[in-house]
Amino acid sequence: MANTKPTPPFAAVINQYWYLTPGVAILGVLLTYLGVTLPIPGFELPGIWGCIIASLLLSGMAFADPKRDLVSMITPLYAFIFFVLPSDIPKELPLMLLYTVTLIILTVRLQYRIRNG
């Protein structure tokens, strides 16, 4: 049997509102899409901030799980690498959309693990 850490008291609250993680990321991508389709200059920030905040929420959810899912816990590091550090990868809508899909998959995976033990 694997060693598990005790569940923190805020775990029930985080797991009750698990749908906020993909919701924040999707809302950011939708706002960015509106900013791209309508001529609003510099409107890529909602998608970036949505992905970063959703990564932090997913990390908190993974930390609250007694099994401590490492993949979900390091998503803020990937958000920092993709969206904050300068790189050759353009920080545009396709990257935000792919990152949001990844966050949704990780959230569903984590909730499945939490609910089914």
C-alpha cells in the first residue's frame, strides 16, 4: 500500500469547485478570441492570465489530494515556461487553446483519481 499524506482541511472546498479550473482557462481563451476577432490591440493577456490562474488552481487541487499527483502539481511551472519566459514559441491563441485542453484533461484525470481512489 502506498504511503499517503493526510488530507488538508481545504481539500473538500477545492474538490467541490473543481470546475473552476477549466472554466477560468476557457474564459480566458474566449476573451482572447474576442480580442483577436474584434480589433482590440493587446487583448492576449486574458488568455495568458486564464491559463496561469487555472494552472495554479489545478496545482492546489493536486496538492489537496492525499496522493499528491506530481504531473498536476507542476503545471504552474509549465505555465511560467510557456507564457512568461521569452521564447521562440508565439504566445498566441493556438498555444493558449492547446494549454487549456491539456488543463481540462489533467483536471478530469485528477478528479477521476480522487473520486475512484
